[in-house]
Amino acid sequence: MRFYINKKDRSGFIFSLDAILALVICTFILMTVFFYFSHSNKLKMSESSTQILAIDTLAVLDIDGSFQEAIEDSSIDYLKTFLNTLLHENICMKLKIKDSQDSLTILEASKTGCTFSEHTTVARRTLYIDDTIYIAEARAWNKNKQSD
């Protein structure tokens, strides 16, 4: 007894193979996309990126008058609010305002929930407020690198 496979059965088999291959490829693509998006919330910045962020932060706080207000009121409330609300959750920063000799810290504010890391970048900006020169310093680091 011989079994013959007609052309219709052969094309059905090939169609099934195509469908299975397409399903495997789609599953692989979906898994890749899911993996990418599940890890995208962990912002990792290079050292140069954190330095640029620190420089920009100092510029914004100087231009909008926040440093002048903080010095005049001897209050760090707005600086802390700025750090806690506008920085990404994985970026830490510590701001200091020092005297012109860079020896006495007048005000200091840190982002809540951050512990100091050895992997920091430092940016400084000179402030001229009420005929007095101050130095604003920002230390920024990636929260993910604290344990490295």
C-alpha cells in the first residue's frame, strides 16, 4: 500500500511551517522589545553627561535668581525642591554655595535619598550677588554607580 501526498496537503504543510516560523520571530521581537522597555527606566549617564547636567543646573539656578534668593533668605528650601522634583530618580546632586575663597560653606542642599558616591563630577560657577562674590558648586553622580 503506497501513500501519496497530493499537492494540496504539501502546501498546507508548508503553510503551517511558515506560520510557526512567523510566530517564533514575532515572539522573539516581542521579548526583545519587552526587555528593552523593562530596563529603560534605569537611566545611566556617563561622567561627561553628569557634568553637563551639573553645569546646566548651576546656570538655571543662577539665571532664575534661586541662588540669590537662597543667600538672601538663608534658606535651601527651593534648592532642595528643585533637586527632588526636576532631577531623574537615578541622578543625585549636592549643591553648595561657598564664600569667594572657597573655604566656608554658606548653604548646602542635597537630593533626598542619595548617599555620597566616589564617582562624582564637579561643576562650579561664580556668583556675584549684592556686591559679594560666591562660588556655587554642584556635585552630580549616577545613583546606579554608588556601589561600584
